[in-house]
Amino acid sequence: MHMHDKTARIVGSLLLCLLTAPLPAQPADLAARLDARIATQRDANAALLAELGAIRSPSGQEHARAARVADRMRAIGLADVRVDALPNAIGVLRGSLPDGARRAIVFVSTLDDLATVAAHQAAAPRPPYVDGDRVVGPGTNTSSTTVAMLAAAEALVHAGVRPEHDLIFAAVAQEETGLVGMKALYAEWKPRADAFIDILGDGRSITYGALGIHWWRVWAYHTGGHSLTGGLPNVNQGIARAVDRILAVPQPPAETRTVMNISMIQSGDVFNRKPDSAWFSLDIRSLHAEQIARNESAVRAILDSVSRETGTRFAMREVQLTAGGQLAGADTSRLVRTSVAAARAIGLEPRLGNAGSANLNVAHAGHRPRR
């Protein structure tokens, strides 16, 4: 079975369970009919996945993929389909209640790929293709969630389902570069959204909390010059002391998921010259915003100390600050319980976790879902 088949079935089941009051005219075998519709559309959906995967869509350059997704939304029969400037592709299955009374449930997939995926697409000997029960090729992993979302939406429209409240289907841009599309989507829909559901996999894991992640580039400056001018001062001495002390900062228990990592150090370009600047990366993560703040404060204190000792000037420059969020009672909420039931309905036993990191961070940081 294609991964997007399972994901589409879970999304469809989740949609049915979350509908506040299904209309009496909806048949009792609706879930089975939706499954059957997804199965009959399997080849068409696989072809769509291969097509979307062939469209190069690095973060910030998703316009062609967004346009194709919007075309599919219109063909399905979703209303109010549009592509905004970011570009997010958004379509709506309108509810039956009057405009002022309708709430919304927002389903989210991701449009963009890492820049390295675009490089793999350019180097691939052929575009993505269907091979038996798989779709093979770079660019298909991220797009599988979008195809699954569209497959579930198509099955609902085909079955004539009309919930009381709006169902929003959104493929968002720039997830890899700051959750830009999701932030705009959240700002637009949060006044009347009961839940935001980030579609990431095939139901084997369900995440109800978000891990905070702060990325910094720490620059260091000192007098440069030829090696013959002597050993010190040298900007690398300041870098080395700072990195050593930062990585030695004690961290709280593992269950807080708190880490502080330095993975990149960039300094100099020739053997015989002392550089006048250098930098290192700083990745700080935790389930708790106050622990991230404590680590950042500790880093600044270390930089100040090393600066006094060596004369090195330091500057912390923000790369990406991704807020996390933990919602009291989220693990037993209706949304999580329904998600678990939907996964079990197709034979999966999902793992639950509270340390996600994706578009869901935006909603969790803003205290959604509500139910």
C-alpha cells in the first residue's frame, strides 16, 4: 500500500470523527465508502505524487507546486481555492451552518523541500515514477502528505459529505525556513479554528506537543594578520574557549528534552594567516521555554567572560527561533483520542509523543488545538 493511502484513510477517518454533528442523510457505511473511494483513486493519487515530486520546490520557491496543488483542489470541488503570496495553497469544504456560526478544523501539509532535495532532483536520471506499490524519486517524501490530504478531501466531496463546520485544507510554504507559511495560516484562521492538524506521516506516531528550537550563529572578532606576527591575539582562542565552556554547561534531566549543541565552526581560509572573524552554530532545544532562556543566558555569560579574558568580541545573531508549546491535557484531548482511534482503525498502534518539531509548533505555541 502506498504511504499516502494509509495517511489519506487516517485523515478521512479523523475528519468523520471530528465532525460535531454529521447530517442525518449521511449513510451508516460512510467510512467504508470513503475507504473504497481512496482505494479506487490509488493509481491517480500515485500519479499525482510523482508529478508533484518532479516539481522542484525548495523553501521559498514553491510557486509551481502550489499552483498544481490548487488546480487539484479546484478539480476536487473545494471552495474558495487560492494561492497566496508565500505561497500557501488553500481550499475549503464549506460547512452547512450560517457564516457567523461556523467554526473550522484546519488540516496542514507541507509544500517545500530542503535545498538538498532540489539538488537530488536535478541530478536524478529520471523524474519520480510509480514502481508497483511505491512512488520512487526525490521530492516525493514531503509531497506524500499533501497527496494524502487531497485524497481524503476528494473522497469526502465525492461522497457528498457536508459537515456543519468548515474543513480547511492547506499546503503551506517555507516550513524549512522558519514555518513562514504556517504562521500566516495560523494568524488567518485562529479566530475560529477548533484545531490545527499537521499531517506528517502515516499514523505510526501522533504528537501532541512541540519542542522549542532556537538556532544562533555566534560570531567572534579579533585582530587578524600573518602567522609571523605571533600567536596571540587569535580569534580562534576565543572561539575554542567559548565552545568548550558552552558544551560543559550542565543540562536538566533527559525527560525535558533539553540539549545544547555546536555542530559547525567556521574560521579562516589559509594556513598562514590569523583570521579576524569566525563563527560557530548554536542549537538549543527544550520542551520548556524557560530552560531555553536559561541556556541562552548561560551562553551570553560565557561569551562575556571569554571576551574579558582574550579581548575577543562576540555577537549572537538569530538564525531561527521556533517556539514550542505544551498544552495541559493534550494527551487525553478529543483530538488525540480521535487520532489514535483513526490509526487503530487501519491496524496501526501509534506512538504518542510531546516533542514534535514542524508546522505544529506554531499552533502549539499559540495554544491550539482547543478541543
